[in-house]
Amino acid sequence: MGLLIIRLLTLINNEKTDSTFFHIASTLIENYSLIAHTSISEMAKICTVSKSTMSKFARKIGFDDYYDLKDHAPFVEDRYQNKLNYLTNIISAIETKGIDAYFEAVEQDIQAVRESLDMAIINEIAQDLIKYKKVASFGLLFSESAALDLQYKLAYNGKFIYTFQDDKKQEEFIRNAQEDTLIIIFSNSGNFLRQQQLEQGNPQKNLFRYTKAKLIAITSDKTINQLSYVDQALTFPHSTSIQTHAFLYQIIMDIIVSRYRYYIQQDSIQNE
């Protein structure tokens, strides 16, 4: 999925429905196939706004100008040849191997996590959630969905954390985070910590080298601890070629939240 699509959907999910920017974003989504071949004048007319407003919109969602936005419009199923791409890895596997094979892959990976999950690290993460008053969790696409789920699951237990769908807000928070902040990154491949995954050529991401926050990675990448800026990593296995991490994240989160709840209760007993 391209950067423009992600930013348009993010704006639609967060902007007021009666705002001009919501109107532009929804119009662009509804006419997405036209963007790559449409001038700013023509697109402004389609959106019933001025050229200057169209330019402001492009900058609002993180592009240099309308022409930069337009350059990101062509949709290519696997634009960056990512073997873990949703359509390539999961949907194609279901189409070629069948639904039963998909269920079997999910079951195998869940069992692999059950057998290998490092509870010492789980406990450390749970205790850090208590220790740090300011906590954030981020990811990309389905991994950001996991971060959002963690936000809600912790809120059920009185712990409130930050997360943002907007990649620009994510970067701003990470860049400005201080020593009093804990950041949990969900990244199945680990590449969220290394690369600009939505940019052509996947250029190196240097953002994490400058954050002062404690950084925890939840990933299937066994080499993630080699990154000097990763303070702790909880890794999980894939016993199959199908990327089942959306399911595995849920299990891992539930266990982390249960341990957080346990330590909170223990602290409460000791303080009575």
C-alpha cells in the first residue's frame, strides 16, 4: 500500500467530517485512479476548492506540494517488492493453498509462540509499563493496529498510552521523546526500526538513533538486538511462511496486559 493511500485514509479516520480537508481526502479516495494523470487545476475543480487550498492540503498530509502528492499516486500491488506484502503473502497463499492451509499456519505459529515466549522479557515489559508514566506504541499498517489495540487493552486497566496512525506524528513523538518515556514498537520484520518502508528504495531510517526514550521492539526479527538503539526485544517465531503476526500480536499483548495487571495488584497489596 502506498504512502498517499495511507495518509488519505489516516486523515479520513481522524479529521472532522465537515472540514474542507476531509472533503478533499474523501474526494481523492473516490477518484483515486485519476490523481496520477490529473493536474492541480483539474483536481481542484473536481474537489470544488481553489488551487491554493489543494496545495495546502498536500502539505497538510506531508507532501512537498501537489506534484509530490501526485507522484505517490500510482498504485502498484507490491511497489517495493516486499515478500511480506499482504496480498502477496497472505491472500495469494489462501488462493493457492486453500483455507485449511491458512488455518494450519495460524495454529502452528500460535503453538510455536506458546512454546518459546520469553516470560522474563514479558515481565520486564509489564514492569516498565508501571515504571514509565509516559508510554507510546507505534507500528505500520497492521502493526499500528496492534499498537492501537494495546492502547485500548491497557486503558481497560487504567494505563493510558499514546499512539498515532499518522506517520508524521509518530516521527515527531519519537524524535522529541525524553528519558522519561517508554516506546514500544510493533514490527514483524523489524524493518520499521531500520527503513523508511513506504519510500522508494527503502532508505535508511535514522530517527531512532536520536530518541532518548527507552525502546522496546516486539518482532519476529531475531537480529533486532544488534541495533544499538533497541533497549529490549521480545521476539516471536514464525514456523510457517505465512505472516500470521496479526494473530500473534493479540496473544502477546494479552499476556503483557495480564502481567501488568498482576504487578499493579501486587503493588496495591504491598501498599495497604
